[in-house]
Amino acid sequence: MEDALAAQLTNRSNKQVRTQISMAVMKNQIDQQEAQAAALVKMIQNSSLDGTGQIVNRTA
């Protein structure tokens, strides 16, 4: 009986650790995607189109 209880607690602990790791990995991926999206928005805002599909160099 004690062995079964110890096994159940160990399995529960292992599941909690796996869940925490999965959540940390997912959060890291979300953070990376947010950073990439912000960089893309910044790039789009810093560019302008002249109607020909070519990017206009405003610094020239």
C-alpha cells in the first residue's frame, strides 16, 4: 500500500514537472514570436512604398 502511494505521488510530481517545463517552453516561444512581430511591425512602419512595389530609400 505504501509503495503504491509513493508511486502515485512520484508520478504526480513527474507530471507537474513536465507540465511546468512545457509551459516554460511555450512561454519562451510566445516571447520570441512577440519580439519577431514587433520587429516586423517596426520594419513595416519604417518603410514606404512608391506604388511600384519598390521600397523607397528616404535617406538618399
